[in-house]
Amino acid sequence: MAKVDKDSLANTFLIAVFLCLVCSIVVSSLSVSLKPMQQLNKELDQKKNILRAAGMLPADQNVSEDGRSIEELFAEFTVRAVDLRTGEYVDDVDVTNYDPIRAASDAAISVALTPQEDIATLRRRENVSLVYLKATPSGIEKVVLPVRGYGLWGTLYGYLALDGDLNTIAGLGFYQHKETPGLGGEVDNSKWKASWQGVRLFNDMGQPQVRLVKQRSVASNPVADYEVDALSGATFTTKGVENMVNYWTGDGGFGAYLKRLRSNALAQG
């Protein structure tokens, strides 16, 4: 019987190929088996961010102040698909699997934005997005909108929550961004996020009017209602957040939908 040379190049190559094959099988198997858990964690994280933007879940907590779980709190919301062009609900979209951000990259179900329209630097905007509604028999309590816009180093992704009057900001939070820690990264600062609560969105003409400023106007000045403190040393991030909020609440974003909601509320009230 011929003796196998364990130190030969061929034998070394065969062992390397075998190890690579075994490792790839193990990694692939783990990826497949863990995918459902990863999806559940992704959905849970999304629910947390929506609830925190709406002021229903304290920061860094997984239960509300009255002890309710994330699932219990999120069950109060209804998720609907909205045609951004008309502001009407779309019933033939599976909201559990629909991804507005992915849809924006598909030319068949999105629209290219002109430089004049694209103040949030999106390039393309999906035709259909999602909204999260918390309502009672007496009317809407909260509306949470998915928003995104370019800062200094990349796109910020988050949620903007409105109170039932559809003109007062209940909260703003981001779940993904690339901004500089200590500067633009202060969008995650709980004190700064809290400063958004109670800020007015629309002027008397129904146009988004939010402004991030270095020095707030005196309370007696009507423009103070629309102002939020700018992020110190983060001019591009500050302008990006301002543009993002005004874009998504304006005619290019959820403007038509919000106008429809306000009209329906007036008709019912």
C-alpha cells in the first residue's frame, strides 16, 4: 500500500477544501435555523422604536411605566398602507411583509425626485408607505410615520409621531444612522429627543414649518412653536433632520394623507 504523504501540497489542499466545506455547511445551517429568531428580533426592535417615538415606552425599557409589554402596547396600533400620491389607504398590500425602503429602489413602484423636490436627499420615494395608528372610539390619539433623510455621513432612519390633532409632534426617534458620536450622533440624546414633544408642524396655510435653530425665539413669538434646538457643532445633521421632517409631512411625503385625516376628523366632529 502506498504511503500517504501528509505534508504534501495535494493533501494540504484537500484538507483545506474539506474544512471549508464543513464550515460553510455549519454556517449555512445556523443561518437558516436562526433566521426566524432574527426576524422576530427585528420586528421587536421596530415595535420598540415606534412605541418610543409615540412616548409609550421609556428609553432603555422593555415595559411601560404601568408594566405592559411591548406586544401589549403595540397591539393598540393598526398598521395601514398608504398611497402617498393620494393619501388613501391601500388594502391590497401585505403590511406585515411590505418594506417601503426596499420599494423606493424599485422604479416600477416608486418615483424619482427632482432636486427641487428632494430636500431630504432620497433620490427616489416609494409610492406606498406604512402608517401606524393608535385610535379610540373618540378619534385618533397617535399617528406614527416612518421617516428618513440624509445627514452628514449617511441616511438617518426613524419614526415621527404626531398627536391626535395631527399638528403637534409627540416624538421623534432614530433606529439607524451614521452620524458622528458627540456631534450629529446627539440625535440619540434623550434630552434632545424630548425637546420635540409639543412642537407644532404646520402653519396657518397648512405648510410644514419646523425649524432647528441655534437660539430659540422668545415664547411670545409665534414662530417659537415651530422651533427645536439645533445640534451643537452638527450643522449638516441639523439641516438634514429639519429637511427630513418637513419633507415627510409635506406634499412629497405624507402631506396628502394627513390632510385627508384632518378633513375626516372635521367632518366627524
